[in-house]
Amino acid sequence: MHMKPLSDWVLLKVLESKEKKGGIVLPETARETKIQEAKVIAVGEGKDREPQVKVGDKVLFGRYSGVEVALKDEEYLMVKEEHILGIIN
């Protein structure tokens, strides 16, 4: 199944990051941070301008942004481009 976001929406795959503290690995859900990392899967055509992100970019976004969607038993997140905080180089 292929998903094409409309307007200024972006489809993200949230990356599972882990943090190691003193030999203990903490999953993302146990951390207090409110910023997460994701990979851009699909991008809409933009609302008033061309999108600044492209498929394959790694981005940062707020933890409580977007709408969760399931496609082919995979979990994704749909967010407005304006909720993406930055692109990771």
C-alpha cells in the first residue's frame, strides 16, 4: 500500500532510539525528553509553498505531534510540516 499525504502533511516512521546510562539501556518511552527522531516516508505537495523536507530525511519533532496511522501492520505518524523542528544532517 502506498500513502501520499495531502497538502502540508508528512508521513513519518518514528525511530526507536535508546539511551544508555551507567550500563542500563533505557527505551524511548522511559526517557523524559519530549523531542523524537523520525524518518520521512512521504511528503504532501505543500499548502502555500514547496515542502522543506523530502523522503529519506531524518527529522526531529515534538513527542505529542501528529496522528498515528497503521499501514500494513506498521505504525506511522502523520504530522503537519510546521510541527517538524529540524532536519538532522
